[in-house]
Amino acid sequence: MLTEIDIKRLPSYALGFEAGEAIGEAQGSAIQKQAIVRQLLRRFDAAQVAKVLQLSVDEVERIAGAADPETDPEAD
């Protein structure tokens, strides 16, 4: 009689876990990049930040203008 299923041993669990882990790492990296850009923009202009981080000025401005996911619950 089957009384308990160890879902961690199912192949679908492993696939879902790996996908979730990758998404979480990407989101964490984006949050970290956003924080770094915002901190640098307090002291330097967008062109200087872009040069240091090897990003375009447009990318720096986009990151700086994005909603902060830690303070904005509707930001994804």
C-alpha cells in the first residue's frame, strides 16, 4: 500500500527546482545590478557609471528608472 510519496525523487520535481533556481538567480542578479547602479549614480553621472560597468547609457538609465522590487510589491 502506498502511503507516502517522496516528491523530491520525482524527475518533474528536479526540473521545476532547477528552473526556479535559475529564475531566482537571475532576479537576484538584476536586483544587485540595480542597487549598484543607483548607488553609483549618487556620486557619478550616467555616462561615467556606464563606462565603469561596461553598459550603455540607455541601459544605466533604464536600470535606474526601474521600479525597486524590494519596495514596490507590484514590480516584477
